Amino acid sequence: MLAYIDGDFLYKAVDFLQKGGKPDQFKSTGVRPDLMKRGAVRSVFDGRYTFARYFSPKQHNRPGTLEELNRFNDLELFDLQTDPHEMHNLVADSRHRELILAMNEKLNRLVDAEVGEDRGQMLPGGIDAGWEVTPETMAGA
């Protein structure tokens, strides 16, 4: 996830290396990935539908409402029975609001069971590396 969350960062890093820069000197360039981009993902499949939430690694969240879902996440919902290649995202269709909420609740229960409190603690360096979700990170700081 961290390798693809910010493509511009990767282009700059590759450019630095191709121009003869040394990997251990890259940090001194000041170029940093934008970790507010929504590249982290949580998803669930119930046998028919696949539901996914994409969020910033600095904004791990456990949304319970459509407002919270849309505020901190980009969403996908696919019906694999009618769309096995996942070409038609159903999220924008208001007829699927209840299904979105139901799948989100399934996902929340799965995260609770498998991750526990989802604060970014599983990322490299854990909470000590600055991954902890705070009011500031949730506000986009």
C-alpha cells in the first residue's frame, strides 16, 4: 500500500535514482509521500457483493453512517453475480444505500474481529512511527 499510495512520490524517487542519486541520500531531498491520499483499503465479500473502503493511512476510521463513509472514504460496491469483472460500481446509485450500510456493518465487524481497534498500528513502525489516528489527522492535518 505505501508503495503505490502516492505515484508522484514514486516518480520523484525513481527520477532521483536515475540521475545518480544514492538511496541513502533521498531523504535529504525533502520529498515525502502524501499520506493523506486514500490508498489504504478495507474490504469484504459476502458471496455475492464486494464492498471496499479506501482511506488515508492517516485517517483509519470505523464509519457507521453514509455521511461518515463518504467523508473519510472512497467506496466501491460490486455485484459479482451480475458483474463478475467488477466493471460497474454501484455506490453512486441511491437504490443501494441500505446495501452499502449493511456491507459496511459486515466490514466493521470483520475489522473488529481481525484487527481490533483500527488505528494504523499494523503499519511499519506502528503507533511509535506516527500512524496513530488523532483529531488532527482526521481533520486532514
